[in-house]
Amino acid sequence: MDPAIEPTLALDDVIERFLSASAFARNGAIVTDLDGTAVHEFEGRIVIPKSVSHALVELRRLHRPIVLNTLRFPLNVINTFGQEWYDVSAAPLPLVSLNGSVVGYLREGTNGVIEFEELTSTAVPRATCEALVGELERLLASGIDDVVLFYYPHDWRAGERLWTPREARQPQLLERYRSASAIDSAPLEQLAAALEACAPRMLFVLVGASHDELMAYQHARPNQFVTAAGVDKAHGAAVVAQQLGFDLMASVGAGDTMMDNFLSSVGLALRVGNPSLPYSGQHATVDLADSLALGEFWFRLADRVRRSAT
């Protein structure tokens, strides 16, 4: 099958060809990014469109796993829309988090509150953390101090931690990054000790400097997410597929950013709102306008699987 499907081809034909070429109904899953894909912002709130939630409920009734594969950290997913997603799945919900670094489940605790249960995770190596602190030191020495470090401890309950060398910026940063659990401006040696103690799963350095300033400074790689070597969303998708026992080649993936490289490992790739993405599914690729169209596609998929089983 040609992996590139023209938008003019009827969606039902795409679904029919995919189901004929794969074992989705028996061994496939839905693997989806969140922001810009399966959720959108409406009146200042991030919501799951009804078309998406209804379609995924139908797919769950057909015993197809639903997997969230997101850059967001577990506590943020829980606090933002964890209960809504749990209601969709009506069962422990697989979550690939922090760009593939953490794999686990969202589940309901004994007190009825949504919690995260880790299956596996990969720490940023100690040497990488030490090198990043060294890069921060060189940045500061060069006069660039409009810097924020985001880091995500192994303990998911610790959430997102921020560090900035300019203590006066802390209130502004906490207002801007409301998902952060804490912020400090400790000396670099204390920051290094904190990173070693918390074994972060991902790091991100945000530098507010001009292009020329950064070009003149050759050491740091600002505005990049740092994980262990080889860890990304494709890695996370492979890990969760092995853990749950489904086949990525028989699965449907949905995403909208360059981070969503897992789309190249699934049978059917759905590129939502971004047809310029370079990723193609192993069997087929479909470009969809937005999350509403994504929900409609998933509903058609569920309907076709149900009819083929009768």
C-alpha cells in the first residue's frame, strides 16, 4: 500500500485498506499526542472535544488500548485533564510522558483521586546533568543570565521544578509557568546536587538571548529538551507496546509536531493540522484539519471494526 494517502481519498476507503493490511482489530492500539491533536483550548480551558471522547469510548468498547504519548509530565496531565481522560478509558490509562522518558498508567487511587503508576522510566545520565550545569556556568560567565532550567524529578509527585539565576524573576516565572511546583535560584553547586538527588527524567534550558548572542556562545544548546540518548516519543511508543503487548504496525498514531516521530512506527499515521510533518505511517498516512476531524475519523474506524465483527 502506498504510505501517502491523498486527502481526496474517502476516509472510509483509507480505513478499509488499513484494516485489510493490518491486525488492528486484534492487536492494534490508538497512540495519540495531546496538545494540538486530541485536545484543544476553548475559552481559556484545555478540553477534550466530544467527538474525540465519544470515538475513544467506542474504541475502548472494542477492547482497543488508548495510549497518551505526550511531552507533558504526569502531574500536569492529572491536574489538567486526568479525570476526563480516565473517564474516557474507564480503566487504567497508559501514559508515555516527558518525551518518552516515562511510561506508566493513570489510575484511580483508593481515595478516588487520579494517580500515576510508573512501569518504567529512563533517567538523564549523571554526566549529562553535570555537563548541562557546566554549560549554565559558562553562559552566566559570558553575561547571559536570562536563563530558566526546567527539570522533572523521578518522583512524579514533585512535578516540574524551575531554576533561574535571577531571584527577582521568580514571581514573574511562577505566574507565567503555572504548572511549576517550585522555583529557586540556588548557586550552581546546589543545583548540581539537587539534580543528582532527584534523578531527573528530562531537562529543558530556556535562554532569553538574541540569535547573535547565542551564535557567539558555542557551548550550550538552549531551547532543547534533554533526555537520555535514544529516548524520544518513538522510543516511548515501542516501550509501551512491549509492556501492553500490542503491535505498533497494527496501530493508529495521531500527532501534530516534529516531536511526534512515533508516527513513523505505526501502521496508520494521522497528521493533525500539520500536513508538512515528515512522518508517514507504515501502511497509510492521513492529514486531518483538527481535533474535531480526528474524533470523526476515530469514530468511523470504530464503526468499521464493529461492523466487520458482526
